[in-house]
Amino acid sequence: ASCFAHRTKRAGHHRSSFRTLTLPVVAKVPAHAGGRQPGSGRPRWSQIASGRLVTDDVDALIMARKVFSSQVDASYLHAIRSFVAGGGGVVAEYDGAALFFDDFVPGLAIISNLEPALRLFEGTVAGGGIPLPFEDSTIHVTDATHPLMLGVPASFFDGPKLAFALTNLDSRLRPVAEFVSTDFAEEVPLGTYPAVLAGRCGSARVALYMQTQFQLTLVSPVAQTLMRNALSWVSQPPSTDTGSDPMLACSTTDNEPPVAAAGPDRTLECAGDTAVARLDGSGSYDPNGDQLVFAWTGTFPEGGGEVGGIDPTITLRSLGARDITLTVSDSSGATDVDTVRWTVLDRTAPIPTAALVPMPDQDRDGGGEEGAQQAEDEALFRVRYACLDACDPTAGVSAVTLNRIPVANGQLVALELEDEQQVELEDGRLELEAPSFELRVRCRDATGNEAEASVIAPLGGALD
């Protein structure tokens, strides 16, 4: 990834032979006090950031392969905007050209690398990533009168290309050549798209090539003509006479609004009657590198539904989904908003309990306090059961049976071991004879989770 500077003599604007100066994409090289790397002839990154490209008689920037494998940072974008705001011309190709637009269709990794972008012009960028077939790499001139196309054949193929599809274009940005995509590998959608565009941003001239082009200047006479035309056109001195290329209302102001990122939608398992969520706004950023202020709003008790910070913790008090909104603000007061949906789920079944509680003789025979019936093969019990659910206090019993006979909570049952099962209901008390006795309880919560528990009556054992 590189960027080049084209130098001319401003006085009388006589063009000398130009030399190219390679610059790093991002400011990873420490600043050198002298401004240039000793013995290299290459400008330091600090020269761009400090505006030296304008004050050091540089008329044009050539931007090539800016984000093919990684993003640029806010200081790079700030430097380019400053250069354009000062009237400096730009010739950009492929992803360097794509950086000038404001909308990107999700796709290959290179598309994600276009954020953050310069956003000087309106336009939607899609595709990119792999070489197109020859028929997609042919460029057709649509405005042979424009200075960018002087001496260029009506149609030409000078080598295979990578390309972006550009749609929803600002009508004041002027396409002067196009290419036709055959929907190769679905990387560039089927259709006809601008290949070369000319425009003005304030007094600066901008030439954008949506295909890879610059590497062909070593082997292609047409590519060499295109480069000479572009450098000649964008290096013309600022003028109020816009000619056939109207000045665009593009923004070269230093401040770009921040970008809010509230994170992906999340789910939580409830714990008791609440769930604890930790919000995450760490994906938010400011293109200018400003410090951001975070404000989260939603239906949570902390701060009355409004908290600050990049990753605050909040309490969600009920099952279901709710949206939490993040608003980020920069030091200039510009804002952006993003929303994340948090859903609290109950995927845990209730806990059922089942018991047959032995009762004293008086409950069975109507009097006395002699204690519980001790006979090995018969006894009196009271049915007891419950459903416990940490998330759903309304969870209840869906079925309770004693030997498949429905029974109620607190019901008295007289059980006696016999070979055959017989049932009799007397004064609200269930009298049951059977070889064994099992109480089964099934619980269900509002989400539909179910669980079952059972207990065997503690009598003398099953009959043979």
C-alpha cells in the first residue's frame, strides 16, 4: 500500500519531470526531526500530517492500494482531507478511490477495511477482491472530450483488473469511462459501472479509477497516457472557473462524526428474577481520533435507565427482549447512535418436589395421639408437592398422580399393600390398595420447560 506525491513548479506552472515519493499508509514510523528519512528521499509520514505536502510545492497525491489488507487510521484521513481542503489534487485507484465514498455493501474483507473512510463523495461501493476476467477488464470511454481521456482509445484492455462496482453516485461527480461486469464469481455484480470519474472538491481536482490501473504504467502505453492526463489535470492551479466539472459540496472539514457500535445482539440466561448484562461499546470510534462520550439508554434500573461508560453493567429484570441504545458524542458535539438487542431466556426447567408425609393414627381412625401408624403393610399419608423456579415464580404443576390417580396437594391417602389395585374415596380421603405406591409430580414454567419428580411410599416393600 502506498501513496505518491507529484511535484511541479508553481511559478508559471511550468511542468518539470516528476518523481514519485512512497509514503507509509499509517503513521507507524517515528517522526524524524529533519522531516525526511536520512538518505532515502522519501517524505516522512509526519510531513503529510503536518501539511508539508501543501507548503512544500506538492500539487498532487497518487493513492494506490490503500486498504487492500488493513484499515487506515484517523490521522491518515485527516491528512488527506487537509491536503484536499488546501486545493491539492488527487489521483486514486481501486481501494484508494473507494475510500472517497460514503457507503459500502458488506462483502469481502477488503470492504470492511474501507471503514473508516474519507467520505468526501456520495456513492455506494460493492464487490472487489479478485481479478476480473478479460471481458470485465475492458474500459469504454464515455466522454472523449474530457482532459482525462485525451488520446485514449474508445475502448481498451491493458491488463486484467480488480474493480469495485459503484452505484448511487452523486450526479455532480462525472464518469468519463465505464466497464461492464458479467457478474464474475458474484464479486462484482452484473451491470455497467464507472471505471474513471472526475470531480471537484472545493478547488481541488480529483480523478478516481475504480479499477487497478497504476501498475500497468510500466507496460501499457494507454496506462501511461491516462497517468499523464490525470497528473496534468489534477495539478492545475485552483480556479473559480469550474468549467465542465462543477464544484461538489463535499466535506473536507477536520471533524467527521463518530461511529457508534453497541455490539452484536446478545442473549442471557436468567438468574433469579434478574439477569446481569455487561454492555460493550468498544467497537465505537471517531475518525478524527477524538475522545468519545458514551450514553446508554433502555429499560433497566441503573441511573433510571441511562448510564455512561464504554462497558457499564446493567440489570435486566424480566424475561424477553429489549433494545438498549448507545449514543456516542465527540468533542465537537457530533453524535452517532446504535442499538443492541438483549434477550433474557429461561432455558432451565423448574425443580419439582414430591413427598408422602406419614400421618398420626388420629387422622386415620378419628382420635388419639398414639403417633404414626407402624403397620408394615398399611399407613396414612398426606400428599405434598411443590414447583420451584428461580426465573418464573408462576411455574406450576402440570400433573400429579398417585399410581396414575390424580391427587391434590395436602390430600390424605390411606395406602395398604395388596395384590390387586383397588380405589375408594371416603370423606375426601383416598383409600388405595395396590402392590406398590408411587407419587409422580410434573412441573412446567411459562417458557415450556418441564421436569418430573417421584417418590415411593415407605411401606413394607412390594409384594411378590
